[in-house]
Amino acid sequence: MSSAQLKRLQELSQVFSQGKANPQQIQQLSTLLAEINRYDDAEPVTENKQVIFIAAPDFG
């Protein structure tokens, strides 16, 4: 998410939390969320999960 998108999201969030959103702002939020989702989907997901196996103790 870009800084401009974050700023716009914060502005719209404030309007919505006040219960003052008009139809144009609802559309703007919908468009903005779609843009953010496309941006997130385009980013490669990399997970570095290292798994370490520890042998069970030998009690015999």
C-alpha cells in the first residue's frame, strides 16, 4: 500500500466512522480497497520458515 493510499484510506475511515459517508465516498472506498488488494496480490509472498527436527530422547 502506498503512502497516498494509506492517507486516503485514513481520511475515508474518519468520514465513515462519523457516519457521514456519501455515495461518492462509498465508491471511492470500494475503488481504493480494490487497488490495495491488487497491489497486495502483485507482491510476491515469501516465507522463510525453517523447520528443525529434534530427535526424541533415547531412554533405553
